[in-house]
Amino acid sequence: MKPIVSALNAWSCVVISFFAVIILSILGSLYRSNHHSFTGSEGDPEDGTAVAGSIFTAVIVYAGFFVFCGFQAFLHVRSSRRGAITLN
């Protein structure tokens, strides 16, 4: 198989998606538990579980990006080990 995106884009997407999954998982768990620093004041959302559901949907999307871009990066590594000639 040939990669669809460039190596730089693939690795950038892997790193960004990895950190997004971690950070959004922490935020989602804090909203799900109705942590007072996120749901305690007047301007904050009242239903923390609904916000957590939206955040966990974003986590699933970023996990999909992580898997796809990780596979693209793997294809780049595999093709560079074989000595394949690339045209730019």
C-alpha cells in the first residue's frame, strides 16, 4: 500500500491526536464527575454528563485519527526501510 499523506503530516497528526486523546479524556472525566471547578459557577454548564458525552465523542474521533495517521506513518517507515525511491 502507498501512503496517502506525507510523512510529516502523518507524524504531526499522530502526536497531536495522542495528546488530544489524553487531554480530552481528562476533561471529559472531570465533567462526568461534575467537578466543582468545571460546573460550579454561574456561567458553567449545569449538565456535566451531557458535556462529557460530547467530549468523549471527540475522543473517539481523535482516536480514529491516531489510528489512521499511525498507519500512514508506519507505511512511510516501511517504505523507507526498503529503499524505495520517492518522487517529490
